[in-house]
Amino acid sequence: MTSYIRCFHLAVLLWIFTAAAFAADGKVLYRNNCKVCHDNGSASGAYSPMTLTQDQWKRFFTVKLVPSHQTVVHPAVNKKLLECLSPDEMKAIQNFCVDHAADSEQPATCG
């Protein structure tokens, strides 16, 4: 019985660490790929997760992202932004924005 309990505890710990790493990735990815062009005072407009509501972020990622960023070049790598990010990375950024939007329980900037 104790080996089952140990396995259960290990599984819970792994799940917690994986969830925390995934959440951190979204923030880091946002900082490194979005904030570089959308910081305070930028010509592209200042955006952080708190700038929009959850529904607005969801709409942005499903409807507006690709048309508005198709020709955007990432300044650090001189490559089109949408070619720099995998679908999983885009999803992590979206989750970060939605989870920390203005109307969420944990509104946050990207500091």
C-alpha cells in the first residue's frame, strides 16, 4: 500500500512541476516575443495580459493574430515572428494572456 501512496505523491509532484513550468514558459515567451514590440510607449501599442479581457485575448489569438502579425519580423532573430514560434509556444502565450487578463482572478503585467 505504501508504494502506491509514494507513486501517487510522485505523480502529483510531477504534475505540479510540469504545470508550473508550462505557466512560466508562457510568461517568458510573451516577454521574449511580444513585449519586445508591445512595451510601454512602443509604436505598435503597449499590450500586456492586463490590457485586454479574457474574451478579447481569446478573440485576438483566434481571429486577429495571424492577419496582424503576418509580416512582423522578430527584431532579435531577423525572422518572421510567426515562423519563430511553434503552435505549442503560441498556445502557452495565449494561456498566459488569458489567465492573467484584466478580468481574471490573477491579473498581471509581464514585468
